[in-house]
Amino acid sequence: MTTSEKRTFTVPTKADVSATNQGIFDNLHKMIGFVPNLYAYFAKNETALADYLTLQNRKSTLRAKEREIINLVTSQVNDCRYCQSAHTVFGKMNGFTEEEVLEIRKGSAAFDSKLDALVKFTFSVVENRGRATEESKEAFFAAGYTEANMIDVVIVVGDKTISNYIHNLTNFEIDWPLAEQI
């Protein structure tokens, strides 16, 4: 391959992955009706898919709706169209309207002051690589969030950054309804 040629990354099928990962594919198919390309790609590595799902499904002090905010914001800042698309679907499943999802991705949640503080804090964390502004930190805590919540925000940011980077490196097909570009 010459330096001018672009590497193509492929998503493995169930037949291409280990027996352990095939079992995870079966579980994913039962849970969500298909195996998203992101999860399938993780299965190219023997342990990465199980490890990633364990991280993603860990217990948290944050509600599912709050975790979706973090997923949407992180994916927006990291410019990952795959995860923006997937989490638009999950955001709606967690009760956000299309308009609210777009507002969150743009950096606010005027419809809810506590969630607005979370959006702004998450933006600051991701944009500043963990060095959130004092203003965003204080607003986060003033909104009622705790230090335990802050730890969980960072863990969700880390989880989503992993998947953002995998897709941004590989650019495999997006198998979710395409999120609006903003």
C-alpha cells in the first residue's frame, strides 16, 4: 500500500469472529435486533467487545437520560457521526425530542436547568481534555450533582471517546439513521 492509498476497514460478520464473540453477537441481536457495526468491529479483538460492553453497562450514579447527554455531547465534540447517529436514537428512546437532542449537541439544555449544567460541564470536560472550567464545575455542583457523579461523567466520557476514536479511525458504514449535521 502506498502512502496515497487509503486503507479500508471492514466490519466482521458473525462467522469471522471467535465463538465467544459470536455468543455476544447473539445476545446483542436479541437485545436490539441487530449487531451494530461498532460492536462488530470491536469483535476483531478477542476481548475488546466484552470489555467495552462491561464498561458501558456498569452501574452508575447517573440516570440513563444523563448518560445519553454525556454520550451526545462527547460524540459531538469528538465529531463522531456514527455515535451522534446512534445516540440520537438512544436519546429519543430515553425521552428526548429531536429538538432537545439537537439542542444538547449544540451545547445547552434550556428545557431543564440541571441537565443544562450537565451539558455545559460535559462540553467543558471534553473540549478541555479533563480541565473543565471552574464556572462549569461550580454550575454542575450547584445543580445538585456530586463528586461521585463527576467521576461517573468522566467514565462515560472515556467510554464514548473510545467508540468515537474507533469510528473516526476506521470510518466504517453507519448503520443507524443518520443524525443531522450541525
